[in-house]
Amino acid sequence: MDSRGRTTRTTLRALLAGLLTAAVWASPAGVPAPAQAQPATASAEAVYDPGPLTDGAPAPEPAAVSWILADMDTGEVLAAHAPDKEHAPASTQKLLAGLALVDVLDDPEATHEATYDDMLVDGTKVGLLQKNDYTIDDLFHAMLMSSANDAAHALADAAGGQEEAVALMEDKAAELQLTGTHPRNTSGLDADGQTTTVEDLLRVGRAVLEDEYLTDIVQTTEYDFPGATNPDTDEKLPGYPIQNHTRIVGEVDGGLGLKNGHTNAAGGSFVAVAQRDGQRLGAAVLGGSTMTRDAAIDLLDWGFAQSSPQVLDTMSFQTAAEAAETAEATAPAPVDTATAQATLEADAAVAAEGGVRTWAFVLLAAGLLLAGVTAVLTVRMVRSRRGSLAP
């Protein structure tokens, strides 16, 4: 508001005082008003520039909500931003689904008949056709390699239904001590309350790489998906190859895989692991607005380039079972109350007996002392009398 030439200094002061008064009344108890909430994902206009990925250079900062780079064996965190912030996982959720469902779908050659509901699922699909049988192995490859939501839906049905599959994922999350992961479906499609964190993604990724079957899948670059029969026309449809959408194995130096993801609400998500010269690093990104895969790979390249990286924190990969074993091993030995009571009573008895003996010795010594004194006095009295009777 420009009042030059028309407003006196007194008027300006009054206006400023009024504005200050309004600000005080607007904020209760003088507490500053909260900052405007930030969007769930990084700005769509954000520009990602990793800078030099050389020894001693600052860590790259992805255009994302959160990210982390950590040693997958020691848990040492080398770079991070909001590592425990909960955010929608997108298709990285399929890693947790794979871990949870492979426990109950342990026969890869078993078959499952696809349904019309599988075909209706949104997003990326492998092209399941209802009333056709697919092996569990086919479905796991489609879900983890090409991020097929129809395959994720079919695997959930094969495991007992969608709700049962989510319950299995919740159990697996508890087993892995995932602190910010709340599954709602197997696909990772946006759902109210469905979240994970970049720390949890590394925990899940590490568990996947400890499972030989799942590791083989995430490291497969191409898979021959079977053909099917059109149930409406009986037309035989040929099979076709599917590719690994993550493009880590074979394209990244020492790449071990894992998973990509993207939805409009979640933004980009990515988790990748690589091993070089005996060191295994993992990078995870959530809520990316641009170049999410590149950002995760840049974090890995930067980490491997550091000769003496600063350790920001140490995250735990301990499972709930391992934590319980550790607690049991370090707990003090249990006390047998009956034995302890008996020991106390025995000690008390010994103390009491010792007390009686002590008083007996004291009385005996006192008696002997008294007798000695009496004898001495008697001798002196006799001598005194003899002296008085002498001529």
C-alpha cells in the first residue's frame, strides 16, 4: 500500500501498530502461526542436479520427499533426508508382497486361474486373461519384474484373498520391524493409509536379497511369459517376453536389483542395491518428482566413490526374532525365589548361632576376669592381716 505524499508519519505508525496487534491476536499466546504445509511430493518443476559424484563431494540430493543411502551389511547411513517419513510406496510395495506371499505360495509350479477382477485392476499389467491357468512362478516374475498389478492381485487371491494377503504383509512388516510401513494392497496402488519409509524399503530389500528364489526373480532381465486362450473366442494367443523394468542388473556396475514404482499421488519411488569391492550399498527414494531412478543410482555411485565417508547414523536390520534373542541373551539370570529364601534363612540362622556363641565367650571371659581379680584381692588381704599380727 503506497501512501507517499498523502500519509503522515503518525498515520503510518498507527497502521503499523494496528497490523502488529492483528498479528498478535491471530496467533494464540504469541505462538507464531504454523508454516504452510508442503505438498506430499516434491515440486513437479524441481530440477535434479547431482553435482560431482567424486570422493569428498557433497552427496547428491534427489528431487524427492525422502531418500537414504546406507551400507546393507553394517547399517551405516551415509546420506539421508527424512529417512523415517511415511509416504505412499507405489510399486516398491510389491517387494513386501513378494516376501509375505512366497511363504505361503512356496510351490512355484502350482497353478492359479486368473479372474475377471484381475483383469480390471488399474495401472501396469502383464495381460492376464480370465479362465486361464498361470503358474505361481509366472505371477511372481510378472509382479516383480514388470510391476504387473494384475499379477499382484492374482497372487493375493492365490494366497487366500486380498484381505488375507494384506494380513500376511502386516505380519511380515512386524517380523522385519518396519516402523512406518502400513500395507493396504499387494500392488502398491494408492490407498488411504498405505505408507512406507525409505529406511523400511532398505530393510525389505535386504530381506528380499536373503531369499534365494526372490533374488533370482529381481535379478532376471527377461522372462518368457506364457500364452493363453481367449475365453470368448477360443483363440490361442502366443506367449511373449517381459523385461525387468528396474534395469539395475546388467546396467549398473555391481547392480543386484530391486524395484521401481510410480503413481500420480505417490510420485516416483525406487530402491536399488549394488555391490562393489566387497561393499554392499542400498539406496531408496520416495516421492520423487523427476529422475527418481537416476537419483538412486547416483547415490550409489557417490557412496562407492567415498574413501572416508561421514557416518550420519546406524540403522538396524534386526528382525523381531533376532531382537528377542538378543534381549534374552543379555537379560539377568532369573532368580529362584524358593532357593533365595532358603539361603536367607540359613544365613540368618548362622548369624543367630554366631551371636549366641559370641555372648557365651564374652560371659566366660568376664567370669574368668572376675575370678582373677577376686583371687588377687584375697591374697592381698591375707598378706595385710599377717603384717598387722607380726611383733
